[in-house]
Amino acid sequence: MLIIGIAGGTGCGKTTVVNQILNELPESEVSVISQDSYYKDTSHLSYEERVKINFDHPRSIDFELLVNHLNDLKKGNPIDQPVYSFVKHNRTGDTIHTLPRKVMIVEGILVMSNQELRDMFDIKIFVHADSDERLIRRLKRDIAERGRDIDEVLSRYQSTLKPMHEQFIEPMKEYADIIIPNNKYNTVAVDIVKTIISERL
């Protein structure tokens, strides 16, 4: 099993890179695990308390479960990924049944901030985008998909997103095998990744 970790700041274009890799591989050979599925269960908190959680801090992620799930997949066992709701700030109780594949992609803003998880990656990719570009993408997404208003997104960006990015995400570049600048469509970097995957497979 080849495990690829893809990190980078919010709105940097990780999903685009993931999809470019997926498009090149047979569906039966690749599967994706999203860090977003592994936000800690917050059922014991009220909605008002959940809203105040700093979701851009590594403490908000259940890395223990994520590592255990990856280990299960490596042993050839299927897993049930939790499903997370950004509207309710909590797990939904549903799961996604995920089978082991030749290539497992693990993507999320903080996936390289945990050493145990990072050490499991055969290829570490960091997707970089200009901070203004990332903010614009985040604004559009959170308003359209997550029911936020512009003041809420900007306030969260200034109070948590930006400082957490500088503390926990940007420094992870030093662990990356490949850094993909994603201000524009970058075919060369993605082609290199595809070539490495093909050789490993």
C-alpha cells in the first residue's frame, strides 16, 4: 500500500490536486481519507460551545483514530470513516465504509502536524497558495456550503485561521517531498506525482 499525505492551508487547492491524481488512477486502486472526517466527537458540548472550538488547532483532530484506521487498512481490513457536519460542528453518526486500496490518499490542513501520522506517509505533498487567494476561496466556500456569513468568516480568519496557519501548517513545508504551487493549474508537479505512483505500483 502506498500512502500519500497531502497538506496545505485552507483553500489552497488540496482537493483539486487530489482529484487530478484520482483522475489518473483506476477507481479500484485508490481511496481518499479526509482529515475533516476525524474532528473529535463534540456531542457532549452544546452548539454554542462547539462554535467556539478552534478547529484549526491539531487538538481538534482525533489523530489516534486516524492512525488506527490507517493501520487497519495497511493490514487489509476495511474501516468506517466518521462523517462530520460543518453546519452542526459535530459528527453526524453516519460512516463511510472504506476498503483498503493500493493507493491511500490522506488529505487535510493538519495531516503533517502529527509525527506518528506523518511517518506513515510514503509521499508527502504540500500544496501552496497565496494567502489572499486562500482567503477568497475560503470565503466563497464557507458562505456557499457551510452557512456562514462574511463577518463570521473574516473574524475566524483573523482570530484563528491565520495564526494557526503560521504556527502549525506553514512550518510543515520542511517535511514535504514535493511542494505544489497552486495559484495556477500546475501540471508538471502533478505529473511527477503520477509518475512516482505508477512506478511504485
